[in-house]
Amino acid sequence: MDTRRLIVFGGVITVIVIGMSFFSPNLQKKEGTGEEKIVVSVSTFSLHEAANAVAGDALEIHPIVPLGSDAHMFSPNPTQVAELSKSALFVYNGAGFETWAEGIKKTLSSTTGVVDMSQHVVLSKEEEHDEHTEDEHHHGAYDPHYWLDIDNMIAMTQTLDAEFSKLLPSKAELFHKNAAAYIGELQKLKSEFTTGLAECKNRTLISNHDAFGYLAHANKLENVSVIGLSSDEQPSAQTVAHVVEVVKEHGMKTIFFEELINDNVSQTIAQETGAKAVALQPLENISQDELKLHQTYLSIMRENLKKLREAMECR
């Protein structure tokens, strides 16, 4: 083979190798090592928590929604879409929570699997467990905050175990073991909620955003929200006045609000009634501060329980 042909042949091989590297969506090198891991992209914080618990070190779990942002309002930019396209598996919440997901999943490579987690849990319609104060509150829409029912979090963990085992069969035994351990922790948490909210003077949960219906329903609480499922809704003066009346009528001392969305409404109601406005975490996402403190689904849910017990004067 003469020198010219050798150079051309070498160039062709280089192009093929680079092309294979660029178009492979399934592997990502872990920084600082030569190890390649299968990438799984997830949308919500609760999915990230469960996925990490099941995967351990066997997979690279990539969160799509930036920490500290309102997950309801998020929409991925081109760079984030490109990152997502490198994943072997894309797991999203579903039930209308990510308005961007339906369009993006159609553009993904055939090598990227897609899981709509809402198809694997028990969903409730908004009107089944919530009291609202305006007719325009999307009655009949499925409530997408299903991870706040711990039974659904268990079902999510089981689904991820099955999906990861199909994705990487050589690690199936590890995934089963990790899933069983995490489900044990979730069952313990569920027992704490059942016991902690068994006997309370007040069983009404009032919040600025309808994110807590599953938590209320699972623990036999009455849920009243000022706005519906969409965090960018604006309540009418009539709605706010009605909630103020409910708070005064029940002698309630606490109004809950979601930290990552505007809490002006809760603060207004608190001023009108003398109640406290207290942050309750719906676990759609976490803040940078919570990340620095190594907060988890389990620890934040326990903090939520503590706040509910205090607000509802539980024994």
C-alpha cells in the first residue's frame, strides 16, 4: 500500500470512529475515569431520587430540570435537548406535568427508550380529592403530583428496577437489591405519616398551589388550595376572600405555600387572618440550599410531616 493510499485509508477510519462516538446515545464517560456508563435522563426530583437509589453506581442518572427552578414552568433549551438525546433512557413524570416532553420524545433517536411514569402509578383526578374555589380550575384533569403518595413512590421504584434491569441485565441483581432497600425506607416513612397524622385537632391543609392533593388524600386530610394544578394561575379576589373565610371559620393557624413559586397569596391570607405562612415542599424540585444540605425525598418528607403535625396540632 503506497503512502497516499495509507493516508486516505487512515482518514476514513478516523472519520468512522468519530462518527460512531458522536452518534452513540447510550454511553457517557464518567469524569476523571475511563469508565463508560449508560445514561438515564429523568425530569422531576422524585424520579431522580428513586432512579439514583435503584441504580447505585451502575448507571449515570442525569436530571433535566435545573435545581431551584419551577418545574412547572421549565422548558429545555437546545443544549439540554442535545444532552437528552445522548441518553439510553428518558423517564418523565407524565400526566401533563411536563408540557415539553410529548414534543421532545418524538424527536429522540430510536435507541433512546422512553418511560411515562404516570402509566405505572395510581392517578387521581383533581376533583376527587381537592376542594377548590373557582369553577375554572381544570376539573377532571389528572393531578400529576402523584409522588407525594408514598405508595406511588414505591410503584415508581419498582418500575425503575424493571426498566434498569432490561437496560443492563448484568446488573439486574444489584438493581433488585437496591430497590428492595429503598422500598423498605419508603414503607417506614409511610408508617411515620400514618402514625404522626392519626390524631390531629385540625385536618385541613390550606396551600397556595394545588400540589398536595395526594399527600392529603393518602393521610385523610382535607385539601383546600387557592389556585389549581398550574402554578402560574392567578386567583380572583373572590377566591382569596373565600379562603380567608375558611381559615377564620376553622381557627386555622397555618397557611402553606410552595417555596419555588410566588407566595404573595399565602402571605396576604396570613396577614388577613393572623395565621402563619409556612413553606411545604411538594418535591417537584429542590433548591441549591437543600442540595448543599444533602436533602433527600425521605428527609424532606419527614420535614413536611413535622410541619403538618405542628400546623394541625397532632398528638
